[in-house]
Amino acid sequence: MLMQEVFFLNKHLTVPLVGADGAPVLSIVIPVYNEEAGLAALYARLYPALDALKVSYEVVFIDDGSQDLSAALLAEQFERRPDVTRVIFFDGNFGQHHAILAGFSHCRGERIVTLDADLQNPPEDIQLLLDAMDQGHDCVGSIRRDRQDSAWRRWASHAMNRMRHRFTGIVMTDQGCMMRAYSRRVVQLVNQCKEMNTFIPALAYQFSKNPTEVTVGHERRHAGKSKYSLYSLIRLNFDLVTGFSVVPLQAFSMLGIVVSLLSGLLFLLLAGRRVVLGAEEGGLFTLFALLFLLVGLALFGVGLLGEYVGRIYQEVRARPRYVINAILERNP
């Protein structure tokens, strides 16, 4: 009954302003999607690690429309530790980054740390991020030590890191690591951005005055499986590149100029051969190959342009990023 009463009382509760009495020093933002098998282990390690920090804190869980018992387990944890636990329930599945944005909008701490629920990054290493912030850094990324993912995921991550750096100029050694720390100022600036699709670490990096990175541990998933398929990873990196740079469009424009010049030279060469040597029967398949190349480049350009047009289409619809069904939290 206690859980149900708080559930409905807080459904439209206004979050206290930052800096109000009782606001915690540290907020931990954790998106959750179908993590039923691993939540008990997360609780067992997370809360003792935070208690050991000797600072006031809150843990903000965001249930991203889980289809298993994750929502019920989060509600039970709220009843066990209502003093430091808050739970946001989405009315559907809106994605990990939207869940983090919801956590950013509702957290109250001066320092905000994002963390995955799968225990691949040990909660005990949160202290490393806070130590870096004590040195004056307002955005602290992380680099996974002895990464436990499969070889193809490590290779793909390395390739995407290089592509991102070349296209956007954003320096992140390990963009796929969720354990990151942000100052309240950086989070407030992120909250002011209203685009539908964004990449939070890159956005925070642009707003940061003094970013840095620290090395943290990396473990195999305690339970469950990764929610990111190959397609999801490709889509994420498309959003990253198209959301922070127009270099792909500029590069394709330059490619179009080069191909047009080469095609013009080829036309002059073939026209000259016809005048000098007369009509020829050979070379038909070479022309077909050239035609297929040009058609492929044109289709790639149309798809690239479609990515940017699609982002504009999503923005002009002005639909909400996510829909919150309810919030569990203790009344201030």
C-alpha cells in the first residue's frame, strides 16, 4: 500500500529546484530496460559503494518500458531505500539516451554520474570520477580497462571513435562507456537542447570547459544480454555524425565534383577514340561497371541527405522525447 500511495501522490510532483535545502551532492542516473536478472546484484554493490563516499546522494532509476519484472523490482527497492532512491517510469520504450535525459531533468545533485545497470562498469569506481571533478574538471569521461566485449565490438568501437573524431573534432577515447560524470552546469545546458536525437557524451563535451578522462574497470555483464544490436550501433553513430557535423555532406559534395570531372575526362577520351579509331564494339562491360559505380555513389548521397532531412522532419513534428507514466520519490 505504501508503494501504491507514493506512486500516485508523486505522479505529477514538481521536483525541487537545484540548491534547495536537502538537495543531494551527488546524483546517480541509471537507465533500466529488461534488467530483471541483474538488479539485485546492482543494488548489492551500488548502495554500499555510494554509502562509502560519505556524501549525500540520490539514485535515479529510469525504467524505459521494461517488459519483465524490472519495474516491480525498482518499486521494491524504493520501498527499501526511499531516502536515497527515486524511480521514473516511462510509458513505453523511448531509448537509453532519452532515459538519461529524463534523469537529467529530474535529478537534483550538483554532480551527476551516469551508469549502466548491467554492472560492466563497477560502481566502486565512481570515486575515480569524483576525484577528477575535485581537480576542477566539469565533464569526466571514462576509458574501459581490459575491455571484456567481443573482438568485433572492440574493432567497431575503435573504428567509430576514429570516424567521430575526424568528422566532429570531439575527443573521446571510449565513446561507448556509459560511466561518466557531469557538473550541474553542463547538465543544465544539455537540458536546454531540445533535439529529438542526440549523443549525450558528445553534447556534454561541447559544453564542458575542462573535460578529462579516467580509466575505470570493465567486467562481463552480470546477467542478461546487450540491448544494442549491430544495427542499433550503426544508427547511434549515424545520429552522432549527422547531429554534430555537416562534414559528411561537404565531403560528398567534393566527391561529386571529383567524379563529375573524371566522368567528363572519360567522355572526352571516348569521344576522341571514336573520332580517331572509329566505332568500337569492346568496352561495353567497362562502361556498365562505371555506370554502376556512379549510380551507387548517387544512391549513397541520397541516403546521406535523407539522414539530415529525416532529422529535420523529426524536429519539426515537435513530439515529446518521452512520456513519463509515474515517479516514485519521497515528498520533500
